[in-house]
Amino acid sequence: MTTKIALITGANKGIGFETARQLGALGMTVLVGARDEERGRDAERALRDGGADARFVSLDVTDGKSVELAAEWIDKEYGHLDVLVSNAGTATVSRQRATASQTSLDDMRAVYEINVFGVVAVTNAMLPLLRRSPAARIVNVSSEVGSIAMQSDPSHPLGQMPASVQYPSSKAALNMITVMYAKELRDTQVKVNAANPGFTDTDFNDHRGFRTAAGGAEPSVYLATLPDDGPSGIHWGYVWAGEGEGGYGVIPW
């Protein structure tokens, strides 16, 4: 049986690294996408030490040339791609959280470059390779904070919390992007879904989350390994019910 090839963006740490580790444990060759070469190669070594077949791929999702070169390298080395996990993301580039009325447009543009435009760039570059797979899977790592239904429900924990504009809106945009690709590819072997890790304890949120990185990676791994009769065009993952309680299921748009 041919080994499956999986590319994970932002895989040098946190949920991305754990996603690579878990997919590697399932026997996939994991391509560690990272813009920082030193951190990417450190992650490659750590994954290899853990028994995974891992290779670093230089990839900055905001740099079109970097994305193009990554796709060319994968084509040359493997000729196809079975799994794409768009995990790279940020809540804020300026590291200054603000209310909606105090939103920095510069920060918002920077967040969208990574969370939205970067995903489209990588997906479009990798799609020809994914089409060569007999059962390709695209996973966009989203968040429940991008759920308009949850954010607008006063009875839901998210509906009671203040939030910045850039990150939730970028994830709402990513959810729509997921649906649009799923619609385009509905008659193909490529399934496209959005994953919700839940509030995970990583550098991303200054370790304020209550879920482990291993738990946060589980939705991505689940969607990356869907059977042929699995869904496409859904947002699936950890459904937060408040007070640290929840379970897995479909996230409302």
C-alpha cells in the first residue's frame, strides 16, 4: 500500500506539531510546513525521534513564491498529496487585544493575510497534487469563535464574552471558504472540512486554554482520515458547553 503524504502548515509547534505527530503515528509521511527553518527542522527531528516519517518544508503562507516553491518540491519528491491541513494561523500580529471599536486595521489585515488569504493560496497551489490522490482530504483549522450562531446567542458562553473583530471574523470567513471549496469539489474524491480544536493550551493563546495540544489536534486528524462515505463541507470538532464541559460534534455556522 502506498504511504499517504500529509502537509501540515504551521507544524513546528502546538496543535500543528501534534497533528503531524498523530498522522505520523498512523503511518503517513508528514511534511512539516514552517516559515522558520530552524524551528521547522527541530520539529522534523523531534517527530523523527518519535518514530514518524517527517520532512521539513519551507512554507510561509503569506508569501506566494514560498507557497509555489513548496508545491513544486512536493510534486518533485512525491508527485501527489493526500492530506492538506491548513493549521497556520494567528489571533493577532500586534499582540494587542482590543474591542471591536478599537480594532487596528493594520492588525486585521495581517491576521487575514495568514488566516484567510494564506489558506486560499496554499489550497490552490496544492489542489493539483491533491487531485492525484485517490481519496484526498483538506482540513482547514477553524474555531468556534467564528460561529455566528454561537457568537450571537446570549445563552451560549461565547455570546457572553467580549471579543476582538479580526480573529472571529477571519474564522467565519474561513468557514465560508471551506464550504465554497467543498461545493466545487463535491463530485470529486476530495473532501473539504473545517476543524474546531477547542480552547487549547498553546503559545497561540498564551497557554490560557483548557484543552491539551493532543486533544486540540484530534478533530484535524479525524477529518484528515475520513472514510469515503464521510462528510464534506462541515465544521466539526470540540463543542464547548461551558464550565469546561463539551464533546465532539458539528459546529453551527
